[in-house]
Amino acid sequence: MSENVRTTPELAITDPNTVHPWPEQPRVVLLKPLVTSDLIEVGDYTYYDDPDDALAFETKNVLYHYGPDRLRIGKFCALATGVRFIMHGATHLMDGPSTFPFTTLQGAWAPNVDLFMGRPPGDDTVIGNDVWIGYGVTVMPGVRIGHGAIIATGSVVTSDVPDYAIHGGNPAKLIRKRFSDEDIERLLAVAWWDWPVELITEHVRTIMAGTVDELEAVKTG
């Protein structure tokens, strides 16, 4: 680590297993140490911001999660207030005349709906690393959002989002790519989010405001 990086107790590297990384702002929580469901995976330093009850993310923001599909969120993601993930438990069958969820209510109907209970589960919902999801975004079941993507405020994401793309709207569509295709390939190869946290700390200015060339230089040493 370079000598100009301060490591005093006051400026210690944030522990990724701390629920409240910013004690003065309890509205901000790191999700990895917060979630308890085996069906939710969250990487280091991914946070959620909610002034009302950030601690309720698992029940307020991950909806209809009856399993077995999983929600997988990468490292260093920023989730704004009101982001919601709709899971496959919300899906109603559309094969016949009615979409009523007899399979959910069960009871005396159970013997007549067993045919549908064995259907394959839906795909996991996967959010890459370094993804920024704006205020009030809804992510639909089975969507994959690529590394470095940005989702605009209020969007409804109904289909996959490529790496380093900006999507917005209802349904969300491509607004623009953040980098050229060549630079996106280079950024994915650098994968700074997988660096040791000490190296990230040393080069955080480059990660935030540097060039792709500068990031590559850090990785190659």
C-alpha cells in the first residue's frame, strides 16, 4: 500500500460485515450482513438506502419470494430507495382461460393442480457487480443486469441489461452504453471489484475517475 494512504482507526477500511457503515445515517445499510434468506446472495459493500426502514429490505423489497429461484446481487452495488425485486412466486400461469392462482391457495383444489406444481423453477434474478439502480426501480423475475450497468429512476426492468449499459423507462430500454465495446471488454477483464480491498483503497481515485488505461496499469502492476 502506498505511503499516502492513511490507515488510522478513524479512517479504517469499512468492514463489509457491518450493517451500518455510516453510523450517522442509519438509512444506509450493507445488505450482505443484513439478509438471512438462503435464497438471497449479496456481495461485499453492496448497500441499500431507505429513510423509512432500510433494515426491512428482505421483506419490503424482495417480493413474492417463495422459492426456489434466487436473487443474486454482486459487490459494490448501489440500490436507491424503493428498489424492488419481483420474484417468480408472483408469476401466474397463462396456459388456460384463467390466471387465478389455484396452485397457491391449495386446499381442496390441491389434488386437481398437482400437474402444475412440478414445473421447473424460473431463472434466478442476477445483478452484476458495480451496478447502480435508481429510485423506485422494479426488477422483474429472472432478469440479468450486467456489471457496471445503471438503471434510471422509476424504470421497470423486464429484460436483460448488458454490461456497462444505461437503461431506463417502462419497459426499460437501452439509453446508451457507458463505454465503447472494446473498453467494456477491458473493464470486464480488469474486474476491479475482485481486487483485494487494500488495493481498491489505494486506487479508489482511479476507480472512480480514472481511465481504462489507468485501471489496467494498476492490475498489471
